[in-house]
Amino acid sequence: MTSDRVGRARPVDGPPGGDRSSPGTLRLWLIGPPYVDRLTITHCVHAAGEAFFAVSMAGSIFFSVSPDAARPRVLLFLVVTLAPFLVMVPLVGPVVDRIRGGLPSTLVASFVLRSVLALLLAENLRSLFLFPLAFAMLVVAKTYTIARNALLPSLVEDENDLVSANARLSRTATFAGGVAAALAIAAYTGTSAAWSLRIGAVVFAAGAIFAWRVRSVAPRLEPVASDAFVELVRPDVSSAVWDMLVLRAAVGFALFQFGFSLRAEGAPAWVLGVLIFANGFGGFAGTVVSPWLRRHASERSMFTVALTGSAVAALAAGVALSRLTLIVAIFVLGMAVSVGRRALDATIQRQAPHARSGQVYAGIETRLEIAWVSAACLAVALRVATWIGMLALAAFLAVVTIVHLRRRGGLLTVRPLAAVPLPDRLLLRAETLADHHFYDEAIVVALSALEEWQGDAADPPLTHDERLALADPATPVAQEWALDVIERVRRQLDGAG
Amino acid sequence: MLAVVALAAVSGCGGDDDGAGAVGADGYTAVIADFLPPIPSDGSRPVVFVARLGEEPFALEDQVAMIAAVEESYDLRFVDDIDAAVDNEDSDAPPRDDGLLLGIGTISTAVPHVVRVEVYRAAGVVDAQTVTLTVRGDVWRVDTSEPVDPEVLVSDE
């Protein structure tokens, strides 16, 4: 395997190691070691800008028009929001990845754009232009998230620090966002929503300056080697990405479902504000809980806890709906997403080190954002009461949790069977791989079971054409074929036994 | 991608449906203006909820135009469901935020332009009127109002 990761040649204007070699513990806990600290500060400024934007939305026309009238418009722009992400991975991703400073430049551009959009929004809070401008903000915010998460691995000094660096980023940004939210509320009540947005525009403009400082320390990223993509299909990694997709989708669904249903039921804007705060605070709590969980459980178990916890909380809130249970459920969901995020980072850190390059990470991040937006579209399209939405969310999470447990059980069943002969265990592993749709790998593992049993005398039960097909990466391997090969190997093993 | 564009187009069409019929925001603004409460001396903006009387919701564009027309003095809020505007935890079930709830029907396109309006102040405190409007050029004006029995905003109790 070749590493695609570039040795991070430090830029000329990067901070010298000596002057920051012993940063204070609190400073380290809050903003991290050199290089990462610049991204942490940038992200804090972003969180502050987000807070001003979110608070000012309470004074927008969205809270004056009827939800049903706004629904088609919101759905339209959500769908439009999807488009940039659909083209981002195949087209923009590789270009951004290869240009020196491509990802940090994306950060700078996102701040500049958001600053301009915030100024435009301040003039259009009470007009129909609110919708395209707000969703343009959303697209840029998602782009920022993708670029930030893709950039972080290249800034982390020790490759094993990705999880803690990501946790620190979330934790410190939550602090900054909380303080900024208080200031934004003061600005909103003391002046107006428009002025709160204008202050937000200034914050975003400041963020562009901080993001520029990140640009000066970001290394160039090499083209992605095939190793990275191979690592992504490892069962643990693909399962982690899948579980995280589910959690991100749950958040997207919850935000828009309850945004609309609570409005339709006459809930004031502050209730939505409290829900957003609960979600953010849950994210913060997740960063505190995750290290403890990681010490006592595997990444898979972290996902199990996150999925089960959010499903139970959603079910409880759906059955006994009140503002309190709703807030608790959203808090738990925020915490679950945070725990899942740490588990995903840890899985990639441990099992897919080559997949940490910007392009591959951006690909994962983009899929997560697409899941978020798609679920949001579904929530807007459905016109159901809050309790039904919560039960629908609980049902979705419950089904996914069952699939997760079943998948996990399937992968685990091979481990405690050390006493079983290796060929049988390999065959079981082949069946598990086939269960998880890794058909070509299933065939290879099944054949290796036969080879292990018969040694050089092994006679693989494959025709000439089948061997050619298996060797050709362009030929898809069908489920029936994989199961047939496994069955043929089993018969040979049984016959030999 | 095609599916995305198609869905966007469908959604866009949905958003532009004119739920108010042929009479636009100007006509309905004239009706609302006739039922607005007095402006308080403390400079606060009274909250006025607007609900449709058993019809499709007002088009988004019309809602925004109506809100803009009275925004300086009133906080106009459109609701899909009457319950969204009523504080059901209060025994009198008044409109939320010390507001007023107006239920407005559809202005007939034929002359005379008539529309039903119900004004809800609390459970059992509902006035209803049939309002006749005239239009000169683009300017709509309430001509007459005739009391009728409330039908839609009356409580079940």
C-alpha cells in the first residue's frame, strides 16, 4: 500500500514549533495545538456568525406567513440545495483537493459569501427574497462544513489525534456559539433582526480573515490513491459511514419536521430557538461523553448507543409529547450525532488511514450533507403533526438500529469461534461478506477457505469464464453467483470432511 | 439530476398557486384594514392572526404583500389552523399574544365583490360580517358591512 498522504512541509509563515511547544492546558483543551488552533478559532467565529444568523431568523417573514404557504417554497429551495452537493464530489472535489490551499480557500470563500448574503438578508428579512437567500446561506454553510472536516485531518500533527481534534472543534465552537447567541439575542431585542444580521455579517467577514490564516498552514494534498477507496468498503468503515448517514438524516428530518409542525401548532419562535439550542448543547455533551465511551466501548458500540438512545428518546417524546420531552429528545439526538461523529472519526482513524485525505473525507462529508438535506425535503413534504413526526422518526431510528444490531451481530459471530477450523470460519466470513453485499470479496474468501483446507491440491470450483469475470473489476459480481460459489465450496468441504 | 430539476419545477408550480382566486392581495388588505384594532399609544404593534375560512391558504406572495401593507403598525401573522392562533390553555381561549383572529373567506370576483369575515376575540365572542367591496382602478375599498351569524370560528362548546 502506498500512502497518499503528504508529509506536511510546514509553510514559511507557519508558527515555529519552539514558541508554542508548551501551550497551557486550558488553551490546548480549548483550541488545540499549533495549526489546528487556527482552524478551531476559525470555526468558533463561524459558530458565532451562525448564532447571529439563527437568532435574526426569528424576525423574518417565515414566522409571519402560514406554514402551508411556505412549505412548497421551502421544499423547492431545499431541492435546489441538493444540486451543489451532487456535483461537488465528482467535479469540484478533485480540483479543490489538488490546488494548494484549495480547501482553506473554500473556507475563506464561504465566509466572504456568507457575509455578503447576511447583508442582503438584512435588507430582505420581510420579503420573498428571504427564501433564496436563506437557502444560499444553507448551501454555503454545508460547503463550509465539508471543507472544514476535510481539512482537519491534514492539520492534525499526530494521526491518532483526529478524534480529539474534531471533538475539540465541536466543543469550543459550542462555547463560542452560546456566547454569541446571547449577544445576538441582546442585539435582536435591543435593535432589530436586521441589525443582528448585519453584526453577523461583520462576524463572517472576520471569519474570512481567520480562515485565511488557516490557508497559510494547510499542506498540499496529493491525488488520492486507490487504497483510500478500498478502505472505505471495509465493513466497519462502511457501516460507520452508514450509521452516521442515518444520524445526520435524523437531524435534518427533525429540524424541518418540527420547524413546520410547531409553527403550524402555533408555537412561538423561542420554542424553535430552544430546540436548536438543545440540539447544540446535546452536541457539546456528546463531545464530553464520547472520550469516556471510547475508553469503555468499541466504535461500533458507540454507534449502537447513539442509535438506540436516539430511537428511545424519539419514541418517548412521540408517546408522551410535551415541550419538555421534545427538548429532551432533540438534546439526545444532538448528543447521538456528536457521539456518532466521534465514532466515525475513530473508525476512519483506525481502519482507513488513507481515507483521511481531503477528497475522500469530503466525499464522506458530502454524502452526510446529502442525507441531511434529503431527510429535510421529506420532512417538509410530509404534513404531519409533531407527535406523528416524532413517532415516524422513532420508527425510522428503531428500524435502522435493528439493522445495525443485526449487521453487527453478523460480523461478530465469526470472532468467538476460534475452536472452529479455519476453513469453516473463512466460509462463515464469506457468508457474512455476502450478507453485506461484498460479493466479490465473499467469493475470494470462500475460495481461500478451500485452499486452506486442501492446500496446493485445492481445486477451485470456478469455470474459466468465472475466473476471468472475477479478475475483471468492470464485471459486477452478482449475489446469486457469490452464494452459488459459497455453496459449492461448502459441498467440497463437507465432502472432504 | 433530472429528478431534482423535475421536483424543483413541480414544487415551484405549487408555490405559485394563487389560493386567493382572481382578487389579489390589495382586495384582502382592504378587508383586513377595516377590521384592525386601534393602534396602542405605547407604540407596540398589535398581533393580528389571519386564517382562511375553509379555503386554500392565501398564496405566499399575497401573504407577504398583506403583511408589508400593515407592517408599520401591526404584526400580521397567517395561520393554517385556527388552533395555532388560539391559546387553548386559557379558559377563555383568547387569541395568543393578546391578539385578534380574523377569519376571511374568498372575495367573489363578480360584482358586487362580497366576502365573509369573522372576528374572533375569545371562545363565544365572535362577530361575523358580510363585507362588500368596490374597486376603482387598482384601489379596493370596503363599501358596506352587514352582520351575520358566525359559522366557522364559533367554538364547539
